[in-house]
Amino acid sequence: MATLKEFEDALREHGMNMALALLERLRERDRATRTVKPARRLTGQKMTPELARAILDLHATTGMTQQEIAFKVGVNQGRVNEVIKRGKWLTDDPQAPEAVARDKAKARLRGEPKPKKAAVKEKKVAPRRTNQGQLALGDL
């Protein structure tokens, strides 16, 4: 399959100026009508307990799919699924796993160093006794 540039070069090579002019006119028409369309969602909504309750309400009272709910409230479908299936984001608990993950991600974006884990103390293991007798099947 040839690229548009290769096609244009082939037209030039064969002296097909009328075809080149037509191609240029089509290009100009496309440039004139081309617009930059905004995305469905510029940024996702921040998940809050209120938004999670709204998602559950839409899910319970309408026949909307998770994708339709996500588009309506401005989050992705995975977040809707987490709210419906696992009950995430229904409380303002700062120790909830999703809140902790969100805070860690924000800290990474700000370039903050990772919090250091507390040093783990080594457990003292009692030495094994080597003078214990073992029974073998033949001893019985």
C-alpha cells in the first residue's frame, strides 16, 4: 500500500498535473473544514462519596450501563464498576485503600520522596538442637 506522499510523487513523475491540482484542492478543502473537537471529558471528576452515591443511585434507578453512567458523571467505566461491585469511595475514610493509593499517586506527581518504612528488627531464632533423636521406620 502506497502512502499519500508516494502517490503524489508518482503523479508528479508521470506528469499528471491535473490530478495533482485536484489533490491540492481537496487538501485545501479539508484544511478549511477541519476543526479540533473537544474530548468527551477534559479531565475526570474527582471521586467523592457524594459522586459514588450518585453512581449507585443511577445504577439502581435507571437501566443505564456502566459506560453510560461513567459518561454522564464524568469518570471512567472502571471507577463506576468499583463503586457498584466493591462499594469503593462510599466513605470519607482517609485510611481506605483507594484514598491511600490516591494520596501516594499525588505525592509521586509532586516529586515527594517515598515514606521510609520502619526498620524491621531481626527475629532471634533459637539454635536448633542437634542431639534430638529421630525415629526411622525401621525403629518401630
